[in-house]
Amino acid sequence: MRFLFKTDYEDDIRLFPHSGYVVSYGLLLAVLLIAPYLLSSYLMSQLVFVCIYATVGVALLILTGFTGQASLGHAAFLAIGAYTAAYLQKYNVPFPVYFLAAGALTGCIGALVGFPALRLQGIYLVIATISFAFIVEEILARWESVTNGNEGMRVKALSLLGVTVSRDSPTFYFLCLAVLVLTIVGTLNLLRSPTGRAFVAIRDSETAARSMGVNVALYKVKSFAISAAITGFAGVLFAHKLSFISPEMFTLQLSIEFIIVILIGGTFSLHGAVLGAIFIVMIDPFLTYLKDDMPGIIAGIAATFGAGAATAANIQSKVAAFAALNGLKGAIYGIIIVLFVLFEPLGLYGRWLKIKLFFQLFPLYKRATFKRQKIYVKSERNR
Amino acid sequence: MLDFVQQLVSGVALGCVYGLIALGFVLVYKATEVVNFAQGDLMMLGGFFAFTFIGMMGLNYWIGFAGAVAAMALFGMLAERIVVRPILGYPQFSIIMATIGLGYFLRSVAGMIWGTDDFKIETPFSQGVLRVGSLVLAHDKLSVIAATIILCTLLWLFFNKTTLGTAMRASSENMLAAYYMGIPVKRVVSIVWAISAAVATCAGVLLAPITFIHSNVGLVLGLKAFPAAVLGGFGSIPGAVVGGVLIGVIESMAGFYLPEGWKDVAPYIVLLVVLLLKPEGLFGLHARKKV
């Protein structure tokens, strides 16, 4: 185990606390850079979605994880980014311009949403963001001169510096990866700046933050604006990846998915956004794979334990019928969310930290290190 | 004018359905400060239970109704025991996510058991209409309004006049202090979930003739009932019903007088405006800040 000896503040806020970080993240980046030449086109496509979801996850972490303001309306920000891109593209605006414009517009709208949110807390904020998302969805469906209504909009392949980049090409993947990496690095820098520390102070105790001289209103609006702007950038990439957008893609379901990303990944670190994105994007193909292969595997196991051929075939058809049931995916989804909230509140990244600590302290690891304290409810109404 | 009154009455009836579901939200919130996003799905499940008892097993309507309420009360306790009790007292965000997960699960399982078709329950009120002058009021809508008024009154009395109700309010204010005063907090929480599931079942059975029962009805109506509860001020029983009626009336008026599309958004716009002006809802307690 390595002990870090910090002698001044600069040591404490370093991006890479020691050389091990440079090596491991450098290796990860190298693997990601050569990935297009190793993976199948389907997996590459999933990897692009991981990048986009992780970008949204980071945006949501800034707002929910670090400023403590829950939002169930991020699908609306994504939609605004996507539609801005699609609309400006019709007038042959170059990619860099509409990419930035989408981010700027979404950021402004985020700030506007942030103002009413100043007075709201907890559940009232959640319902306000849901309402905002519903209103945006309805506007997208009705404002037909701009958004083409429920018929949706086609999004052409993006052209960067005169070269057309198709949505399946490695270049598009590199673009998404670059946006994700820049977002993460930018957010890390933001979080170690005074702004980031103000965010965390507001999350931990608004009253304490205010008495320390933090302008709570200003920083809440800032947090909303930054989070929305990043989601807007992700929205542009999302539109290009899907090449077709319509209002019913940006429902409450998608907002809940984004919250699940950070919930499953872990809400206390940016690693969580990436791990959660991998989980949420890969769960669908994984469940499909289970559905196709599981009956055979279970029948095989039954056969090895001495079941007759007829029994094994019977078991196989029963399991296949169960797997083909409508809505099984939703049930598994629900169970996963509940299990994570109950048993792994720190998320996947928390699990990773526990495993790491177990090996670092090998015989001395105590489960109590991460045990949650018992908390008793006190009313939020007259806090 | 007649159109207006007709719209008003159907809006009030629809609003009472929202109010009934919102009552469930408010009950759980009032007693435990937990927001149950699966409330609409509990209602859906209650409707399906009643459909099984009445439509499939051919029981008498009232017996089937009572059976469904009893079964759902037990189910509410079970859900509380498994999903909510282990995380009681943790940040609201976690509990909201857990109940959203529960909602997903219930919707899918209901879809698997009862299929994805619409179901209708035959009730004693499905046929008749009441004529007042040239105004036509269907019995099923009137039954919803009557049930809402009765349930709301009973629950209000229960919360404000009985010992158990006082214990519930005490445990929501400060769980530890309530425990020290001899209130069995865990049992109180369990009971309040049973009551809220029972109220949800009443809503489900009463609205079965109006909107039919299908596996997504809970999500659709729950998302309208939620603003109703917030509008009334989360934690106020009359507020939930008033909020529900407001949302229902706004929705039916917007559907009638405004161009298409406003019907679905109007309740949310009103909600945002109210939250801007009165962040704690219409009947909410004024929040005082203590350090």
C-alpha cells in the first residue's frame, strides 16, 4: 500500500495524486483508442452510446451528486440539444458552430430552470423538473414549423472540416470519446476550483454554506446551467448517432435511465457516471443474450445432473417460454434498481473501492469500514 | 353554459380519481416523509385484484371489493417490509429510486400475469345516469366523487383525532423522539403503508369503469396524481383532494376550450406557476429553517 504524504494544498487537489494514476489511465485511454480496430461494429456502436450516456451522467453528477439538486428532467435538456443541432443543420450551419450553439442554448435554458428551482427543495424540485420535461416534450410535439412535430426530424451525417463522418465510423467514436474525456477533465478541474467546492458545500448543508459566504442562489443556477450545457453537447452527438429524432424518444423513461446511470455507478465520484453508463447500455444486449442462450444452458446443467433427454427438453422449453414472457426485462430492471439501493448504495464504483481496499489491506479488511450509520428521520417540513 | 357545467363535473370526477391516488402519496409522506413513486402501480394492482375476484371468480361486487382492499393492505405491508424499511431514514433520493424500481417491477409482473389488454369491472354504478335539468351525470362518476369525500373525511379524522393518527404524525416529525415516547415506529410505518395501499385499491376499483384497468394505468394516472399532491402541499389530506380536483378541472377545461395539446401540459404549467409563487404548495406547512 502506498502512503501519500501531502505537504501543501496543491498536493491535495492534484488531478493525478501519484504516477500510478497516469499509467493506469494512460493504458485505459490507449485501449479505448485502438478499440475500433478490435471490436465488432455492434460493440463499437454500443461503445458510442456508453460515451454519450457517460457524458450525460457526468452532467447529472455535477447537479445531483455534487450540488445535491435532484433532477428528473435531463431528457428534456438532451432533447433541446438534439433538436437545436437538427434545426441548425437544415440551414447548413457547420458542425462546430451548431455544436457550441446547442450547448449554449441548453445552458441558458438550464439557468432559466435553475431560477425557479432556487426556492424548491427535495420532492418539490423533482416534480418541478418532471413538469419542465413534460412541457418541453409537448412543445417538441406541437411546434411543427421547427421540430416537424411527431413525425420527427432526420439528422444528416455530420461533416467536420469538409469530411463527412458517418455515424458508424471510427471517427465518430473518437469524437464522442473526445467529448467525454474533455467533459471529465473539465469537470474534475471545476470540482477542485472554488466553484466546485461551493457546490459540495451547498450539497452538504445549505445553511452552513450560506453562513460561510457562499452565494447559494448563484451557485445553484451555475450548477444547473453547466449541467444542462453538457447534456446539450451530448444531445448533439445523440442526434447524430440515432440519425432520426422524435419527441417520444425523450420521455420521463429516459430521464429515469440517466438517474439510474449515476445511481448504479455511484453518486460520489465521476467514475460512477462511466461505470453506470456501461451498465445501462450493456444490460439490454446482455439480457437478450441470456434470453437466447439461457434455456440451452439450464437444460445442459439438468442433463449433467442426470435428467433424462425428455426432461431436459421439457425444462428447456419451459425456461424458454419464461424468458420470452412480455415485460420480463422491466421486472429485471426494477429488481436491479431496488437491489442496488438496498445493498450497494455506493454503486459499482463503491464496490470497486471495497474490492481494492480488501486487497490493499489483505488480511485486515473490515466490512464495517463502509457500513452505513443508522439514521433516524427528522421532518424536512420544519427543518 | 351547460357545456361548462358538464365539463366542470367531469373534471371534478376525474380530479377525484387523482385526489384518491394523491391521498395515498400524502398518507405515506405524512407518516414517514417517504415519497412513494409506486403509488399509481399499487392502484393498478388493486384494480387487477378486484378484477380477479369480481370478473374472473364471479364474486359479489362488494365482497370482491373488500377482498381486494384486504389483499392489497397485506401487499402494502409486504412492500414496505422488503423495500422501504431497510432504507428508512436515508436520503429521499434513494427511497424515490427504490420505489421507482418497485413500480417497474409491479408493472412488468402485472403485464405478465394479466396480459396487456384493457379490463373492465362490472359495477352496480356502470349503467345509470342522474339527470338534473338538462345536465347528465353518470353514476360511476358520482360514485367516485362520493367515495373521495367519504375517504378524505375518514382519513382526516383518523389523522387528527385518533391516537394512532397522532402517533403517525409524531413519528414523521422526529422518528427517534417518537420512539422514545413509546411509539412502535416500525409498526406505525407498516400500518400506514397498508392504509395507503388500501386507499389506492379503492381508487383502482372505482375508476375501473371510467378508464379501464391495464398494466400502465398506474404510471399514467400516477404522473397526474403526483402534481395533485404537490399542488395541495405534500402532507395535507384535504390539500391532496383539492389539488386533485384542481388538476382534473384544469385538464378537462383545457381539453375543451384550448387547442389540442394543452390538455396534457396545462396541469404542469399551473403546477410550476404555483410552485413559483408558493414553494410549499397551496396547503403546505410553511417551512422554517433551523440550523
